[in-house]
Amino acid sequence: MPALNNPSDPFSDEYGKNVLLSELVNYWLREKIAPDGLVVLLTKTAAPYEAGFRIYRVDSNIGLTTEYDSDVRSAVTTAFPGCSPIRVAVPPKSRDIITITGAGSDRIAVHRYGIDRSLSLLQDKNGYGVPTFMNFNSNGTDAYITNTVASPNVVSRLIRDSTSGGFTVNNGTNYPFGIGCAPVSLRTSSKDDIVFAVNAALSPIGINVFKNTGSNSGIVVSGSPFGTADNPSQHNNLCLSESNNLIYMTSNNATNPIYGYRYDSNGNMTLLPSSPFSPDSGYSSGASSTDNFSTSMAIDPDGKYLAHLYQVGGSFFIRLLSIDGTSGNLTQTDQKLSVGNAPKMMEWDGSGKFIYLVSDTGGTTNNYQLEYFKFSSDGKLIRGVNSPIIVSPMTNGYSPRHVKAIQRYYQ
């Protein structure tokens, strides 16, 4: 007879209850981070002028679909969507969509995307200077923005009310902090409460590091900004592998564009001995021009692989590089696939299941398109069954400005 209350006995009732509970928890966690949508920021620069975003629906198994929800409106300078919106952000543990409306407006607008796929505008206000990038702490209550109207440019801190979705400025001690000129990337380490910002114009150039030392205080890390032998590229390509305290950025190096660092819990950084790295022996240049500081490099949520978009001659590719957690070295894998013309705005879904990007069909049919690839944990890329999805004609149509994944969160 099995012991009915023995959790280690496979024939006991207690063992069966624990297995069932474990499966239910695993199912709930998988659903909690399951992909749900891809927010695509759009502008139309021909009459009638319009701007806003579409949320393309994502099937957890298939990937991107052609169905979308939308808030595209007439372009205005006094409110959302602005005339030339530049970026969207999604706070952790949230389905809020933050839009930075860009020049002529410089507002921050907040929409809430309901589980029922409803859209409601929660906030639309200015007073943040000229924001260009936004990132968050682990629970989404602290937001960090670059402000390019200040000289030198700075990073400010905002407090986000998770219920109302609204932001208020709360710089505390030593915020805002200067980051030189022309920020091209902003990232936060949730584990160590560190803010990283890359500037790419005027000396000193490099990775600026700010360590939060309390709930309302912080310091610029000694030695910041940390420079490289080659200037940072004009792309939003600063990537963190928080599990290994590794950080990578792209540079203007003609053959080995990827620099890697290891950082400690205080934000001190050291260049990896084998850095810089190359995604391909035939590498000739980055994937695209600096379209809104477009992202062409991303790390999977587990910190094991880095994806990179680049060019070999006149052809464009996406490739996976494996990350050695001990040495930080990047190794080229055999996962190299062709992509469309001028690929950019790459986004690795928070679930880890899909990689999205924007490209175009060039002179053949002149369309903007969304491409995506399914990723498996053993490091394999498979082209999505619906890829590519046409967004708009390149002439007099909607131009993608930025993309951001949104997850299926249950509150």
C-alpha cells in the first residue's frame, strides 16, 4: 500500500497533488509571459498626415498575424500622436504602451491595452524636456528618460503610478546626470539597479554608468564614461546579459564591430580580453542607416544568445552568436538566415519565442514589411510561417518608426 501522504512516493495521493500543482504553476507562468502583440509605431508623411501605432496580434505558436488593433490619428503638434513620434516603450509587468511623440510635440502619452484588446488613453502631457529614450526598473515604477534639450544631455528619473499609468518627475539626489551629447542607447540592469547610457558625439564618448545607491539617490560610477578604441555606432545596440553581468555594444569598427564588457554590482566595467567580436568573417557593414537610432542587436531573455543584423556586400542577414557566460566571448553559430532590404528595429520577444524586425522590399515592390523568426532554446532559428507581413507601401504610405513586444499579462 502506498503511503497516501508521502510526497516522495510516486503512487501516493500527495505526490499526485504536487505534480498537478506544479504543472498548473508552470502553465500559468508560460501563459503569463506568452507573447501577445507587437506594437508598431507608424508615421505617414504624405497628405493626409497621420501617425500612431498598430498592435499586430501574436499567436503563441504561429507568431505574428495580419490582425491588428490600432490608434492611428491625424498628426498634430499639440497632443498624441504628434507629427513624428520616435519611440514606444512597455513597462515590465504591464500592458501600458508609452509613446514619445517627438519633435514639435515632445510629449509622453500612455495607452493601456486591455486583455480584451481594448485601447484607452491614460495620459498625454509634456514637461519632460525633449525625451528620446525610456527604460525602467524591474517592477516598472521607476522610469529613466534621456533629455536632449539640456546641455550636456542628461538622464532624468520619472515615477510611474502603476494604477493610473501616469508619470511624474522625481530626480531625487544626483539626478539628472549628464551623458555628453547625442545619446543613442539607454538600458537598465534591474538586478544591480544600474543605468547605462551611450553617447556618440563630442568628447568624452562611451558608456555612461550611474549606480542607484538608495530609493532616492545615486552616483556616477568612477571612470564613466567607459570608452572603446572605436566610437559607438549610431544604433540603439547596447545589450545586457544580466545573469552573467555582461554588456555589449556596437562600434564603427569595420571588421569587428561588437565590443563586450563585464560589469560588477557597483557598475565598474572591464573590457573583455577577446573583444571586439565579429558576427561574420565576411562582415562589410551594419544592417541599415541610423533610422531613429535603430536596433540591430539583441540578447535572448536567458542571456545565452546574441542576434545581430548586418550586411555582407549587398546582402543582409540575421545571425545568432552564442555567449560564453564565463569568458563573455561571442562565437558565431551556423544559424545565419537572409532577411529583407535595410533590416532594422529588431526586437526579441520577452517570452524568448520570437525575434521581430522591420525591413523593406526595395525596388521590387517597394513595401515596408515585418519579418519574424521562431527561436528554440537549443539555439535554432526558424523563419515564421507568416513572415513577411506587409505593413504599407514605401511611397505615400506608413513608415515604421519603432517596434516593441507586449506580453499576455494577467493582473
